[in-house]
Amino acid sequence: MSQKGLLITGIVLAVVFFLLLVGSLVACCLQRRRAHKHRQVDEEHALQRVIVPITEPAPVRRTTIEQKVDRRQFGN
């Protein structure tokens, strides 16, 4: 090949390499930004779960002394 052909090939390869580099940097930045947004959304959902008042109290199981004595006597 002539020097002119080699020069054009070198310039084309340099431009392609530069575009790949810029594309990978943009993709990396977008991925970080998306991960940061997901983390914020997850934290907000977690806060909503904590802050939401409990509408129904959990059922309370009350064991009388007689029931405890019966369990010990019969091995339940």
C-alpha cells in the first residue's frame, strides 16, 4: 500500500477506537446512574415499609398458668 493508503487506514482505525472508547465511557456512566437510581428507589420503598402504620395488631397468644401446668404434667 502507498503511504496515503496507510495514513487513511490509520486515521480510520484511530477514529473507530476513539468512538469505542467514548461509547464505553457513556455506557459506564449510564450504568452507574441507573444503579444509583435503583438504590434510591429501594431505600424509599424500605422507608415506606417501615413508616406505614400497622393496621391490624398481631394476634396475641396468652397462656394461662393452668395450661402451662397441664403441658408439664402431660408432656405436651
